[in-house]
Amino acid sequence: MNFIDKAISDELTGDDFLQAMADIYSESDVREILRNYPPFISDVIMIIDYDTVLQMDGLDGIINGSLKNKCIEIIDTLERCGIDSEATVIRQAKELSDTDVGKYEKECDNLYSKLALNNDYEGFGKIMCDYIDKNLA
């Protein structure tokens, strides 16, 4: 039994389930079987990855760093979770980076300041917990 199976069998809700999914970093081999679980679990893990990189490497870590190849997937995931304002900022940053690197570099700090991490991180977490609760029901 892996951490996902345990979280499901323990009937965790919201924040507790979200915290349990952070075990992806100690059991990363589970990524290979995520397709065997309901899609919302992949969404939660994507948001955990997004949040981790954002906190460690900033916006540029998402746009040009380790999650560069998953940027569109991150945007889609944020939208599925109902975090549209965050998705909009990431989309704007990606578009600027793809079309006008100079402008992206000038706007990066401004865009970063608009993210939930810098404004309403608690609200971001609540939306995620509500998304989890809805999908576990």
C-alpha cells in the first residue's frame, strides 16, 4: 500500500489529504502509476510540484526552470481546481516568455507579486481543499 492508497483508505479530507500527497517526494515511483487513480490525484500532485518550485525558485522556475515543460499542464490543472487567477498569471508569464523575453524579464517580478503565494495563500489552500473534498465525495 502506497501513500495514496493509505490516504484514500484513511478517508482523509481536505488539508489532511493534501498534506498526505506531499509524500510524493519520498515515494516518487508512484508517479509512474498515477494514471491508475482518479485524475484529481494527479491534479493535487501537480499543484504540490507547482507550489514547491514556486517557493524554491520563484516564477522563473515554473516558466523557464524545472517545470518549463509542464507549464501548460500546470495552467490546465489550476483551472480545473478553480484557481483561475493563478492560471491567468502563469499564462501571461508563459506568453511573455515565449514572445518577448525582454518584456518577460521586466515584468517577472510584477507577475510574481500577483500570485497567491504573495497575496492570498490561505485562500489558495482553501480552494485546493474544497477541490479535494468535492472529488473524494
